[in-house]
Amino acid sequence: MWLMPRAVFLFLVLILSSAAPKPDAPILATYEFGFSLNLAGNNDKQYTLFIYKVHEGQVLESTAISERTFILQAMGLEASRANPASIDLFKQYDISECDARRDSLSSVYAYRCSPLNDLWRLRYGGATSNTGSAGWAQELNTPGIRQQIILQAYRSDHEEHWLGPYFGAKAFALLRDMQDPAWVSTYRDGR
């Protein structure tokens, strides 16, 4: 019977062991842009914007950020742990009416994001005290039951309350969908 020399045997063992599948690396938490439908202060239109630390769909931490920071970091114009590749997330998720322009003289950014300014409409029905425009909710201060079901599609399965948090791709999908008149009509009707 042919016997393999010891060196060849060890070499084959090393090759085969290196080819064996390695256990997956542990899944680490990610940082995601998001928001809640809780009011920020006494202003009817301002909602709290966040960078959330998320692990397996659950929020571990939240850091409140300004609208300016949200927009500039989500556009990739400022460094962000929630957007380390500096991608324009508004373009990636096909959200119009969100942009920023830097003044050539002062280097200060002028920014706007209509969907962020419309978040209050998801929560309130009727006109608010600060605007003459009407919200989309079926109730005065809360979305109707069917509207809450619609909003659930934009939250993690771990988050049961319509107030949120909304984060990551689902949050950007909600901002995009809020710009679609057909979606708004469906939301208003609670279908």
C-alpha cells in the first residue's frame, strides 16, 4: 500500500482546512438616518430627526440631529457615520425636492426638503395652528387605524407604535412615497 510522505499529508491538511467554510463574522450594528412622528418642542411642524444605531432591526441608540445636518449628511455633503460612502441618499431613493446649494461667497449651504416638512401631515388632520394647510390624518391628532397599518410598512417589525422610529431604507421610502399624489390619496382615505 502506498503511504503519503508526512510533509505532503500536512500540506494537504492545511489546504483543506483553509478551504473549509469559515463561520460568518458577527453582524455589527449600523447607523441609519431616520425620524419619529413625535413633536420636537412646541412647533406643530417640527419632528425629531435622528441618526439611529440599529442592530437586527432594533434601535439601540438615537442621536437627535438638525434638519440641516440630516439633509447635508444624507446628501453626502458632510461626513456621517450613517452615510460613510457619502452617497446622495435622496437620489438613491428617488426623492425629489430635497437639495442643498453652497453659496460661493459665504460657503454656507441653503437647503430644503419638502418631504421632511410634510411629516406633520401624517399625524394631523385639519389645519395646524402654524399653517393654513391641512394634514392627511383621519383624526385630529393621530392617524386612523387603517393609516396606522399603512405606516407599519415603513417601520421595523420590532417597532409597533405609529410614532416610530422610522429609519433606513424604509424611512426614505416613506419620504419618497409622500411625494406621490396617489399614495397621499390612499393614505388620506385610509385604504
